[in-house]
Amino acid sequence: MGVDLFQAFALLFAGSVALLAGLALLVVSRKALRDRRESKSARRRRHYRRALATGDPLRLRRVLGTVRDREQQVDLAFVLQDDSAPRPPVEVLDREGRRSGLTVRLQEQLRARNGPARGRAVLILAHLRLPEGVTRLEPMLDDEDPDVRLVAVAGLPLAEDPDAVPALVRALGHAGDPRAEPAMIDLLQRGSLEERISAARAGAVGGRRARPELERALADEAWPLRAQAAKALGSIGIKKAVPALEAVLDDPAWWVRANAAAGLRALGAPGHKALERALDHPDRYARDRAREALAMDRVGVGA
């Protein structure tokens, strides 16, 4: 009996030692793997820096062509964010980025299902500072992932492009940055049609100071601007905007009427009273929009 117990204990002890040895080996191997990964990453970053610093087209094309997986993209983004590091002229970087296939891969990655993958693509495209940067990044302001939107907001100022102004105003609007307010109001007053639409789209930032310009935009001949202005007036939550929105419930454009009704609904009791008044509006379309907005409230849609 004693011998059997001793043997059982010995086997248990030996098993425990083997288990501990296995765990120790696992820890050591993981640390070695991490060390190798970090060492490989450091070598790769030095490789990227040298290629960017020399500006040699062939070398640059070859290096950019190797940037494919997550680790490589992270390392390239890390290097590109260093503004003190030398880099080739934009036209060279643009040309070799296209020839290497990197630019195409990143643009395709903007449509990836994985949010972090889209974010890495936005980050690299922003810091490459390529032509058409605004065109590539602005759609990402509407990405479903808030982190991707934040990267796009931060990346737009890197585009040294006069066409970036409306996108920047919109980006600041998405970020809720009050610094966008003066620029937005100025664009509403003096911008091109596209710039005024972009400024109206960012209208929620402007608050009370933006309200007069947004209300004036409701009378513009371009219905897309009127529609965006109506949407902004509803989103900023200023009840003084009720009369202006009520006045465009019979606008010729469906989107203007729809946004005006939605805006009134969002403005609480004063907006609801305006919608109730519109039930007797002489214009059939105004009555329809008011009826639909009030019905949505009754069933609790989008409340």
C-alpha cells in the first residue's frame, strides 16, 4: 500500500514538474517570439526610412510593394508619421506608390469588413500626402467605425489642397470641434455651391451663430443646399428655427420637405405644434409630411 502511494506521488510530482517545464518553455518561447517580432519590426522600419530618405524610385517601388500585411502596414505608418524624417517629393511617392500597387491595395482596403484594416489604410493614405487625398479620405468621415472616422478627421489636414477646406470643415463638424464655426459660416456666405453644401452639412457645430446663415440658405435656388440647411437646423436644437423650418414644409423639393418635417419633430413641443398646424396647410405635400412626422412620433420611430 505504502509503495503504491509512493509511486503515485512520484508520478504526480513528475507530471507537475513536466507541466511546469512545459509552461516555462511556453513563456520563454513566447518571449523569444515577441523579441524576434520586435526586432524584425525595428529592422523593417529602418528599411522603410532608408528607402524614403534616398528617394531612389526603383528602391522605393520595391519597398512599397512589400507592404501588405498588418505588421508591415503598422511599421510603414509609424515611419510616415515622423515629420522630421526625410522623404521623397510627393510626385515621386505618388508615382511609385501606384507602380508598386500599394495605393490600389490601400484603396481596396478602405472597403474591408474589418474596421482596424480600414483605419490602417486611412492612416497610411493620409500620411503619404498623395494628390487626391481629400477625395480618398472624405468618404471615410461616414464610416460606421468611430475610430476610422477619427483617423479620417485627423488625416484631412495633411492634404495640402485648397479643395480640402470644405472637407476639413465637415471633418471638424464630425468631431464636434467649435473651431469649425467661423470657417463654416464664412463658407455659407461666400463659398461655391459645393462648399456651401459641405458647410451646411457640418451645421450642427455652428450652433446659434450659424442659425441665421442656415435659415438664409433655405431660400437658395439649389435644393441640395436647402435640404442640408433644413437638416442642420433640426440638429442644432434651437427652437427659434421652428418658423423657418415650418415655412419650407411646402418646398418644391421632397428632400427639403422631409428634412424640414424631421427637424421640426426633433425640436420638441414647438416643432410638434408647427407640424399640427401644417395638417391644415393648403399644400397637400406639406400636409403629407406633417402627418407622416407626427405618425412616426406616435409609434416611437427614431424618437
